[in-house]
Amino acid sequence: MDGALNRLDAAAFLQIWQRVDADDHGYIEGKELDAFFQHMLETFGMKLTQDKIRRLRERFMSAYDTAADRRLQIQELATVMLPEEENFLLLFRRETPLDNSVEFMRIWRSYDTDSSGYISAIELKGFLQDLFLQHRKSISPEKLEEYTDTMMKMFDKNRNGRLDLNDLARILNLKENFLLKFKMDACSQDDRKRDFEKIFAHYDVSKTGALEGPEVDGFVKDMMELVKPSISGTDLDKFKKALMGHCDINGDGKIQKNELALCLGLKLS
């Protein structure tokens, strides 16, 4: 058990928690507790009998059920199971989930206006404040300062007072890269067309029939991450420029649906 905890991070913890706390109460109880420990151990290839899982649950309840209500709050479990930095990151991610890469890139572009590939601590504060506003959550100035300072300490590894795109991608709870859902080597034209329709609809957030601005950014970011897990803002801008040069046939600064289809070798009916 202790070995599994040493390999547990905020992302893995949150994924397991959300499977069990499906109603988003912020606590688990009864059979949910057994399910949480079972899923956690299975994540690391460990299997225990139901009796041992129940004993594990009781051990945690007696030690960490601080409210003595036969429930475990997410904070109670996170505090004991995660290192301090991962604990903070878990709670932050839970409060401010992001829907997709388009949303992430829209906010990123509003601060990295000169495409320098990074944002400063002051810009980060505004970035975080916008995220809370976007999700209709209030935050005090003191809490905002705390989050900003902690984010900089955790992710500004070279201590130069700024974060790049990859740093923010690690900070925020972006959903899994949407493109991972599809087989890139699909042979059937029908399968490829069906996949293309789903992919285009996902990134065409504005539903205009064309990708533009952060929609192109989000698509490019996810495309690049299929072959290069860690990308910088500069990398993204270079690839975006190349993609636009190849696909924007009519030169309107957008990628029309039929233009992207042609770039991918598809003929839409």
C-alpha cells in the first residue's frame, strides 16, 4: 500500500475519485470507500481480497475521519495520500476543470498576446482569476495570491518568474487529448469520414463550419502532442503557421471544414 501511495499523483487520484464520487459531493462513504481503495490498488496492478480492502478502509477511517461522520472528505484523503504540492494541485484542478484545448488556448492567447511563449506571475494571476470567473466561482484576493504564488513555486522550475504553455498545461485539468480517441491509421474511407466529422465538431466550438483563432490553436496543440508530449508556445506557433499555409486555401485566416478535409486527403459528400 505504501509503495502505491508513493506513485500516486494528483491526476491519478482525481480520476479515481471522480469514478467513485459520481455525484460530486466531495466525500465518499460506505461502499464508495471500498470502491475507491479497490480502484486505486488496481491502478497500480495490486489486488486485495474484499476483507483486506475493508480492513484498509477501517484503518483510514479511524486515522483520518476527522469529522467522525463515517465519511472521508476529498481533502482528508488528499492530505494523507499526496505530497503537499500534489495535494494543492488536486484541489485546484477539482475547482477549475477545463472542457478542452480550445478553451485553454483561448485564455492562453489573451495573455500571451505577443506570442512570446510564456506568461509572467502578474499575468498568471489574471489567468487564474479568469478561470474562476468562467466557472462562476468566487475567490478572495488573498486566495488568489496564494494560488498564484504556489503555482509559480511549483512550476517555475528555473525561477525566471514566468511559465510557458507546457507549464500551464500541466497545471490545469485539461481533459484527455481528444484525438487519442481515434485510430490515426483507420483504412476505411467511411471510418475516416466518420472520425473526421467528430473531430471537426469538437474543435469547431463556435459552430461556424470553420476553425479560427483558439480553435486552430487547440487542434494544433492536440495534434502536436500525439508525437511530442511536451510542447512550447514557440513550437505551437511554428506548426500552426505551417498548417495554415498548407490548409488555408482561400487565405481568409481560417480553416474551412472542406479545406481541412482536403489536407487530410478526404473528400466530403
